[in-house]
Amino acid sequence: MTATLISSAPESAAAKAGLSPLQQTVTTTPTDYWNDSCSIEELTYGIQHGAVGATTNPQIVLMVLKKELHLWKDRISQIILENPTWSENEITWKLVEEMAVRGARLLKPAYDRYQGKKGRLSIQTNPVNYRNAEAIARQAIYFNTLAPNMQVKIPVTCAGVKAIEEATYNGVSVNATVSFTVPQAIAVAEAVERGLRRREAEGLDVSHMAPVSTTMIGRTDDWMQVLVKRDGIDLDPTYLPWAGIACFKKIYALYHERGYRTRPLAAAYRHLGHWSELIGGDVVLTIPYEWALKINASDIPVVERMQNPVAAQIIEALYERIPDFRRAYDVDGMTPEQFDGFGATVRTLRGFIGAVHDLTGVVREYMLPNPDVK
């Protein structure tokens, strides 16, 4: 994405002060940075560079557990010993909860400083329940009790939209996830507004709630790339990395135009443009540790670019040649009933559900160690 490499921009005062690019982003613009992991090491680095939040999902938890198993193996055995009747599924989710709570402690100072508007740790509801609004909402409400600065991730499936409203009504600050498109983001914002209005009508407090709507812009790009290859679509390959950015910038404009109280969040990094093109927006950027290192090692000037539109010829080409980009970009491109069948949704849910099974497999090795191995 060479259009983002504006090396001729003058060095800012923040850069001259020796701040990293991520520190410059959060200190000179309204843009917030969250660490895309609950790893203690990675989250500590993030906080040092201005992170005021963190996120998890089953794939992230699995990676963190493998990376920091030395911190958790004794606790896994202890949970098993303390709960002799629990299934491996119950042990697994207890572990997920404890990993989230440990990460939330690191963010509590920011939560206190910003009076609940920042400093939260996002924990994801079980993706196997993506069709069951009641089960999603019930788990979200429970997760909200684990720590004062919990944020709860709910997938933007048809059932998930219903759960978002119900969880919001019950005081949960939601983080809508498994979302890639403009119609999904609008459905999230509307569901949150319904939940907030229901609370307000009953005189319940909403002042400390901080809902966000994630758009997994890198996975939007991934799906367009799959379609171009699968369907033999003739398209300039340099246009594909702009699909997610185009959707996100449209979401951002619509949210501000309509006055939604949900904050847009961009996730799933694939290139540095997923950071640089969104600088300056009143948004959250959830950045994986490895991408945070790349950003801080880059020489891309930290200047506001959110207001810069994606080139018209890029949007026109994507819109004209990829039917699923039209579904992703148009406000009415999909109904909630169609969210579950969208390619990026299916691919992501399969990955998340698979990670839950893999995580359970790790726990199983402690519950039922292989007798064939010494």
C-alpha cells in the first residue's frame, strides 16, 4: 500500500520527542490502540506504547497458552483437582476466564483513569453458540461479572445481533466481533442503541458503558482475495488490500452521521495500511503484538488519514467486479438473516470453533494424559 508511505511529511513534535509511532498515534490523535492478545508479555509491551485495551478470541487464547504454558500448567492441574466432577469443557472455559481476568488487572489503572470508557479486556463468548441468542446473552452477562473492566465479544450473526441488544440492556459493554461489513456494523449499532434506550427508560446507568463494533478488515480483504482467485475475477491486485479499509471508512462516516454511541474498531491486520490509513479517527485499532513491532519499526509518518477517501477507481472496480464487495459495502447489502452465510463469517466461525476444540484438547492432556507415553 505505497499510497500510505508519505515520507515527505515533516517530523512531528511527538516524533522529535522520541515517541514510538503507536505512542504518537494515541497522543496526537483521537485514535486508540488496543493490544490484540491477553498475553502478559505482549499486553505489557502494548501498555508501554499507549494501549488502553486488549482483546481475546479462542485462537488468541490458544496461541497465548502455548506461548506462556509455563505460567498456566500448574493452574490447569489445580483447576482439575479442585473440580473433580467438571468436564473438559468446563475446565477449558474456567481457564479462559482466568486468563482474561489476569489481563484485565493490567488494564485496571486505565479503566479507573478513564472512568470505564477505556481500559477494558475483551473476552469472547463461546462461538459454538453462534445460532443461540439466549445462550450468547447469558454467557455475556456472566462474563461481565468477572471483573469491573470486562468487555464481552459477541459474534455478529443473526442470533448475535439479538444477543447484543439483550446484553447491552443488562449493562454489558459489548465488543461485536465476527463482523466484516457495513450492514453488520449498522446492525450492531442499532442493536446497542435499542439496548441502551431500554436501560435509560428504566433509569439504569449507561455512563460507564463503552460498546465497540469490530470490523475485521483484514478478513474482509482475505475473503475478496479468495473470491478473485476462486471465480477468476480480473482485478488489479493492488486494489484488494483496500476492501476492508473502504468498508471501515464508510462505517466510520455513517456512525458519526447517525450519532451512534458505539465506537468503531478495526482488527485483523494484514499490512501497515490497516494502521496508517485509519489514524486520526475516533476509533479503536486492535493490533497484534507482531504488527505493533512492525509499526513501531516503520518510518511511515503519523499523520491523520481517516478523512482521506479511498480512491474512487478502487471502490468502483471492487464494487463492479466482486458481488460480495457490494454486499459488504452497501448499507442494505445483507439482512441479519444473511450474515451467517457470508463467506468471511463462515471462515471465521470455523476457525474460532476449531480453536475451542484445540484448546479443549490441550486441557484434555492434563485431565487424561496419554498412558502410552512416559
